[in-house]
Amino acid sequence: MHEMRLPKTILIGEDLSGVVAERLAAYTSRVLLLTSPTPHKLLGQRIESEASSHLEFQLFEVSKGSEPDIEMLASEARRGGSGAILGVGGGRVIDVAKAVAQLAALPFICVPTVASHDGIASPMTSIRTGGRAYSRIAVMPTEIIADMEVIRLAPRRYTLSGCGDLLAKYSAVRDWILGHKETGEYYGRYAAHLAYLSSIVVMRSAKLIGSQRIDGVRTVVEALISSGVSMGVAGSSRPCSGAEHLIAHALEYLRPDSSLHGERCGVATIFTSHLHGANWMRVKRSLEAMGAPSTASQLGVDEETLIEAIRNAPKIRSDRFTILHKRPMENGQIRDILHETGIV
Ligand SMILES: [Zn+2]
């Protein structure tokens, strides 16, 4: 049996705090609100005041550097009588809220305030334990409400990180096809095409996105949501995460705070596209046209660290066959490709 998990409602627009308050009322009269300081100030407080006549909020702020206790939050939600989980914030808040909603078995209303990665609309969650992030399947958001007025105000770096996460699909889908051929694993043509489309749209819109116009940011948000949905259709992160994500994760373990997830994915996609014999130059030019990192130094890492990450990457998920498992490489071979592609 293959289960597809899809969001019930997706709303994209401007000035949506009143809409969020209205949508919540359809589920419950008490909500656990998970947010962090800036998103709370920008949007969470507005939602609270719009809903003050008909909703009560249990508030929990996810602070930087701390690791929230998912079990404690889920039992707080249940004990407090909350009938829904509302996540207002960036990637980390959304990840935590998704995991809490799953454990508490409550509807999850996802209100992203940045467009930095495709977790805003996916059933996957990445939670840090003991300093290491791991990704697992949780729940698809019940509703996704993207307020462009807030997202467009986020630092440009976050939106460009989202683009790196989208370009990753150019390589990830090739890994999925490869894995299907090599191991006979399930391959979903529709989910693969949907994810792949996001990378193509971003390449075609690179200049528009680079110009920082609102329609560029909106394109990124729509592509991220569409990618997340492709994971819901596939029932896993397979269409969106291949060898380039393994390199990005390996790099995160070595240098946790030197770059954003999508920035690492974008640079790694140049490398893995080269391995696949795909048009790596197009990936690189797109990143450059947008103003996103396309080199190791722009990620804040040196050549040796990047080589170490690429060597470590296949060990991160040996169950997910990728081009890195097909073509094990020595340091010299990696170095040659890094130089040829201008990553180093
Ligand atoms: Zn990603």
C-alpha cells in the first residue's frame, strides 16, 4: 500500500493574520502556538490579537541554541486542552511544531515566515538530538498559510537558501532514478516530475529571483510548497533529497553554523550534477545569477573540509542509493571536480 499525505488547504496571499485566526477557529478554541521571538513579533502577536475574542493560546517560544522537548510540548498541548498546533516561524519552529503535532495527534497549521527550505509543506521533520540533526517522516501540515507580506521582509539570504534547496531536486531526482535501477526501490514518476519541475522553474526564474521582486519571492514559496507536496505524494523525501543533501548534512556535522541548509545544498548540487553528467554549469549560473553561494569559500569552508564532507556523505544514509554510492571516489578525484566546477 502506498499512502499519499497531502495538505488540506494551502493559502498564499498578503496580510493573512485574520485568515489564520479564522481558520484556527474551525478546529478548536484553544491552540498551542509555537514560534520564536522575531516571527512572534512580526506575525504571531497579530494572529493572537485577531483571534483574542474566540481563541486561547498556549505560547511556547523556541529559542536559539536550545533543544525543545517534543514529548513535553505534546503532553502540554494535550493537558492544556489545545485542539491544534500552530507553528509561526522559520525552518526550526516548523520542524518542532510538526513533530509535536504528530506526537499529540493534532491538526498542524503551518505559517512560515521565511522561504528557506522545503520543510514548510513536507511531511518530513528534522530534529536535533545530541547536536546532530536527523530527518524523519512526521505529518504533512493540515493547512499551510503563507503570508507574503511577512516572507518578503525576511533577509534575502533565506529566500536564496530556499532556492538552493529547490535546485537540489535537479540532482536528487536523478539519484532516485538511479536507486530504482540499481536496487529496485519504489520510484514514483509523478512525484519525481513534480520535484524536478521546481528546480527547472528556479533556474528559469534566476534573474527574477535575484532582482528581489515580490513575484520572484512568491515563485520560490510556490516551488517550495510544490516540492513539499511531491514528498507527500512519494511518501518519503526521496524526490527532493539525494547525494547533494547527504553532502550538505555531512558538511553541517563538520561546520554546523557556517551556512544555511539550502546554501549547502545549492553548492553540493553543482558537484553531484557533474557526477551525474548533467548540466552542472546551468546550476552554477543560476546560483550566481540569484546571488546565492556557489563556492566553498562562500559557504565558509575550505577545500579539505568539503572533501571530507563528500567522503563522509555516503555513510550518512547507506539505505539511500545515490551517485556517491555508485561512484566511490578518492580525494584526488573529488579535488579535480571541485576545481573543474569552480567550487574551489
Ligand atoms: Zn532540503
